[in-house]
Amino acid sequence: MDMEVTSVGDINVDLVCSNLVDMPGRDSQVLVDDLFISSGGCAANFAKAASRLGLKTRLFGKTGDDIYGEFLRGELSGVDLHLAKGSKTGVTYALTFRDGSRSFLTYPGSNREFGAGDVDLELVEGGFLHVASFFLQGLGEHTRELLVHAHDKGMTCSFDTGWDPSGWGEKDRELVIDILEAVDIFFPNLREAEAITGLSEMEDVCDSLLGMGPKIIALKLGSQGSFIATKGERFGVEPLEVDVVDSTGAGDVFAAGFIYGRCRGYSLEESGRFANAAAALSTKFMGSSCYPTEKEVAGFIRNRSKNLP
């Protein structure tokens, strides 16, 4: 089967609970209405979303030889999986609060052990390579080598650093900036982009990031939609409102939707609009089990367009 997209990075089990009012205090307990288990990790979420949209997708990652690893293989049955065996499968407790904020407790597990030796370069193929969650997996400085290899094969490279749990020290910023020289499409949220550039105004942030190497900045703005910038074009993409149940992984679905658009020859604006719609639909359900299909996203956009004044 000819691949269209290769995703590289973290994979873990997500234990998701939503509608929380607050975290429990020390030596106390809070009851939750529901708890949902699904596949997680930014690279795995991206791969699952891309596959659901209809792209032939391959995923490189690392899990433990345990019950969680077995569960993930079942959850990602539509993806061509190349999962190395590590010590323990990673786990994230994803907590969504009623005010829309989120918190995560993550045990990286085998993701920390994932490295260049776990990626068969011959099998990195397709039109696009996506690398995600830089700080939660072990590729480190080898990330740039992987991107250069993909470029040599004619692939377009996208990158999503995720948040740096250690606080964006200068060494981490320098490493990310070095990697960005080999990136075509960069998918930061505004907080990450500000941490990398040291700037706060969105236009300035985009100018700075474009100067570091990427050709396209697809800035994820959550409930505010997204902002797309190139050296010759930039525009905001309005959000599509839905009844949000769980926003965990929405940024990864946005990236998958955007790459889907580029794979199918959509314009930048069409890709951004499709990505926004896919991300919005993904928040209507708990976890990653109901990521939208291309038909569902197209229908959602079409119906919303009909209702515009």
C-alpha cells in the first residue's frame, strides 16, 4: 500500500475526564461523571485523524509490551503501525474543565526511549512527513536529520513541538530553532510560538517564525480558530462553534485536516477552513474514538455555509 503520510513521535493511552470544576486539593477526592479511555499522543492522534479522513497513513512510535500497548494497536487499526517495543506504554490523564481550560498528567514511558534507531528510513514515505511532540519523545537532535532525509525523498515536512514541560530553556529553544530550518509547515499554538520567538504580537510572531525557515505557519488559536501565514499571504480562519465535550487532541486533528487539504490540492484558505472544521467536530466526543471522516467534515462546512446570513 502506497503511503500518503508518515507520522513520527509519541503514542500513549489517554484517560480522559471532562466537565471538571476544579482539581482536588491535597488529601481530598473529587468524583467525576465519566472516564473515557482512548489512544492518545500527538503523533498517534495525527495519524488516527489523517487515516479517518482517508489518507493512507503510517505511524512510527514506541510502546511497552503490555496491555496498554495491545489496546493501542486495536485503537489504531486503520493506521499502518510500526511500533517498537519499549519498557512501558506511556499514559496521559487528560482533564478538561468547565471553563474550557485543560490540564495533563503524563507518564512518557516508552516515548522517552523512542529514537532514531526505531525509525526505518526506507519506510518514511509519502507526500508528507509529520513529526510531533518533540519534548515527549527521544528523537532530539536527530529530528532534523529525519526531516532532511524526508526532503531528499521529495516529501513535505510538518512539525508540531508541543509544549516544553521543562519551561523552554535556552538550549531547548535553540534546538527547536535549528530544526525549524528544515520544516515546511509549522503547527504551534500561540503560547508555544511566543515561547520560541520571545514575542507577543501575532504578526510579529509569524514574521519571526517564517524567518527561521518554515514556508507556512499554521497557528492554532483554539476557540479563536487559526491564523495562516506565509511570506506572501496571511489571514485568520474563523472558528466553527460546536457543543464542546472534550478538546483533547483537537490541535492534532487540525494538523491532520490541514495536511489532508494540502494532499488534495486545496488552497491555503481551504485547507485552514477544512482543518478548523475537522478540529471542531473532534471536540464533540470524548477522546479520539470519533475523529471525523472527510464526508463528515465536508458536510459540516456545507451546512454551516448554508446558514450564513
